[in-house]
Amino acid sequence: MSAPFTWFAVLLPLIMVAVAAYASSQAPEAARGADQPARTVATRTLGPRIRDLTIDSPALGRTAEVRLLLPRRFQAPADRRWPVLWLLHGCCDTSQSWTRSTDVVELAELADVLVVMPEAGEVGFYADCYKGGRKGPPRWRPFI
């Protein structure tokens, strides 16, 4: 056997194992949550129009809190669709920030709108995680 053939015979299986290991470590992470729906695991009623939901989200890889400000004539299950306003908080706050720090509940313009206020974790970044090209949780775009 010649030297180039020996190196090729040794390197080819190693390259194949490395490619297979890389592919198997990437595919599940990238696909996780793509076909799995989020589900509400808890609901708290805080007033006539305010609900806090705990959502188990495969896209985020965890549960997340979402505060809802319901339209004044909202009934569940709703037989109609409502316009939706998404209020995203800034850094270092929670889904409660808009109702705690503003008068959003009293705004007459929002009486017939579903207002959704998700939390974004400790630092408040609503961004999909790139993770060096592997992607994966948190994936805010699919969650929202």
C-alpha cells in the first residue's frame, strides 16, 4: 500500500464519523419545536379583562408568561377574531411591565383589541438564537 492510500483509508472513516456526528447533533435541535404547537398550561384571571397565561413552548424550549388584555366584549371560546396588538417590553422586565408601568388598560382605543404582552426572559431580547448556525431555542418568531 502506498502512503497516500493509507492516509485516505484512515481519514475517510474519521471524516464520515465526524460528519455523521455533526449532522445528528444539528438536526434534532433545528427541528425541535417546528411541528409541535405551544400549549397553555396555566391561566390566571387577574381582572375582568386581564389574564396571565403560562405557555409551554417548544419554540422557546421552556415555559413563558404572556399577559393578555382582552377586548371588553370578549367571550371564550370566541366565535370571532379580534385585532391584535403586541406590546413587547424592554430589557430586564416581565410580561407585567405594560400593565404595571402604563395606563394601557384604560386606553379607550384598546377596548376592542386583543393586547398580547409576552415576557422575553431576564434580558428581554425577542430574537431567535443563532447558536453558530445551529439555530434552536429560543425561537421568538415561531413563538409569537
